[in-house]
Amino acid sequence: MKALKGSINPYETFIDPFSAFTRFFHSESQPPKSLNVMPYVNPEVDRLIELAELEFDLGKQNQILAKVHEILVEDAPWVFIVHDLNPRALSPKVKGYVQAQSWFQDLTPVWVEK
């Protein structure tokens, strides 16, 4: 396996098989087509991803993708080196702030007390 120079920040919301797995781990998603820059090649992962993309029962799709995830954890094509816990430093005057559990922060309920 050749070393990847640089880094990838997969910040986009993962809501479907393509966003979560195909673009990063399917063997046909190597550049310039998509983002499998390792390149990671595993025929069983390819088969399962293709199966998940054709499955419209979300329960069944989740079972297939759980198996893809299991294989990826075992193969470890990526090494995660940053875990952003979204630390925040706020004035006690800031009210209504609730830390989001994702990258998307809703600031509409936030106000500053005078």
C-alpha cells in the first residue's frame, strides 16, 4: 500500500451509500473519477457497496453497509488522526447555545445577554 501524502477531511454529511462509502472505497472510484486516493481495492467491499446501492429497504441497506463498515475497520485503509470534539470558549453572557453533535451548528436560538 502506498502512503497518502496530505489529508482528507470527509466533512460532508454521510446520508447514502455513495456519500459514505462508494466515493472513498469502491475500487472504481479512484481519481480522477472520485476520491479513492489510497487506492483501496477489495472486491467484496465493491460487491457489497453495489448491493447496497440497489437496495431500497433501509433496514436491509443498513445491514449491508454495516458489513462494509466491518470490513473497512478490519482493513483500515484510513488512519484517523484528528478527532474534533468541537470545543468552544464562550462568554457567560452567551445564552441559548447548545453544542451540536455534528458539523452543523444552529445559532438561531443563541443570544447575548446585556
